[in-house]
Amino acid sequence: MKSVELEGYELSPNVRKFCFVLLMAFVVVIGASIFGLNVPEKIKDIALFLALPAGLLVNVSRLSIWVKK
């Protein structure tokens, strides 16, 4: 299988900010539950399912949302 390297491209700043917000929401929800606040399971699940794709987006290198440097 051939791998494609993207040189001279970076993730769009708006996409990076959006992913960062989703990841921070996850950190806040999990942090709150660790420190004893009563966070409903549904909110934990939503935060997890939003953080997973955001983390993947930050790490992928073959999407059309990448812009030339």
C-alpha cells in the first residue's frame, strides 16, 4: 500500500480551534466528574463522542480540510 505525504499543508485554523473546543469540553466534563461533581452519564457520553472525532481530526493527514501554508 502506498502512503501519501502532505508537505507544505497544515490543518485549517478554524478546524483546529473547533477541535480544541471539543477536546476542552471533554477535559472539563471528565475533570468535573473526577473532582466529585455530579455529571450525568449522558453528558459524559456526549463529551466522549465529540472528543473522539476531534482528536482524530487533529491527527489525520489526508483530508481536504488541509490548507496550503
